[in-house]
Amino acid sequence: MANVDVSEIMSRLRWGQPAFTIIDVRDRCTFNQGHIMGALPMSMEDLVNHAKASLQTQREIFVYGESDEQTADAARKLQAIGFGKVAGITGGLAAWKNFGGAVEGSVA
């Protein structure tokens, strides 16, 4: 699985290159408390079905979860169903916040 650093995603956003999707695979309650602005909630249990139903397989996807292990597991699941451009966000939400990335949610 490929990994991407938060700085790379932020740089792309600054340069107006947002042609990607960010998926948060944490549970819905945790997602609602705080997540990367614009991230789509797709819990690990629903990830495969939800992704197949709502995203094109050629879409570039960045994924994050509770831990780098969960992130890697989610990325493998997406790759296994045909998504070719999948990378895990190293450090997840914590890294995003530390870099000054926009977040939303009830305790964001």
C-alpha cells in the first residue's frame, strides 16, 4: 500500500488540484466528533459496498482510520475490489490537524 504525507495533499489543495476523494473509515460516532473537512464517512464494515456503489474505480482515493494499521487494511480492501489509485494518509486525522488542515465535527 502506498502512503501519502499530509503536506502533499495540502499542497495539491493549495494549487487547486482537488481531483481526489478522502475517505474516513472510523466509526460514525468518531467521524461525527471530528474529521478532515470534506472526507466521506465509510466505516470499515460498509467500506467495500459503499465505495463500489458511490465511487469510480479510477478515482484517486486517500484513506485514513483510527490507526495506520486500520488505514492500511482499508486501502488493501479498496485495492482488492479494483481501486487502483489508493493511498493511506500517514498519521491520519492527528497529522492533518498538526499540519493545520481544516476539520469539521462537533469537537473539531
